[in-house]
Amino acid sequence: VAALQDEKNSLMSENEIMNDRLEQLDDSIDDPNTVVAKKYFHAQLQLEQLQEENFRLEAAKDDYRVHCEDLEKQLIELQHRNNELTSLAEESR
């Protein structure tokens, strides 16, 4: 029982130490002058920029898809027109 109580006390003190370290890390992220906070904010800014660029690229992709569909329709129409003109040219020969 005594050994288990010693182990419990040891684990409780280790838990307190870890909680203190966690609080220090949380505080260091909130302090904009620490290296960790600077890296965190830089990564966050980079993430926002990449999300904005991704949104812009998705919008451009959609625009190109619509443009491509329009061009495909024009191609089909021009092929039909070419076939008509070809048949008319053969008839006139």
C-alpha cells in the first residue's frame, strides 16, 4: 500500500509539472514576442493565404470549365456547319 501511495504521489507531482509546462506553452503562444508564437502566427497567416489562393484557383477552374464547355458547343456547331457546307459543295460540283 505504501509503495502504491508513493507511486501515486510521484505521478501526481509529475502531472502537476506537466500541467505547469502546458500552461507555460499556452502562455508562450499568446505572447506575440516568443519564437513559438511567431512561428504559430506565421503558419496561421500562411494557411490563410493558401486558403485564399485555393479559393481563387477553384473559381478560376470553374470559369475555365464553363469556357471549355462553350468552346466544345461551338466546335460541334462548326463541325455541323462544315459538314453542311461540304455536302453543298459536293452537290454544286
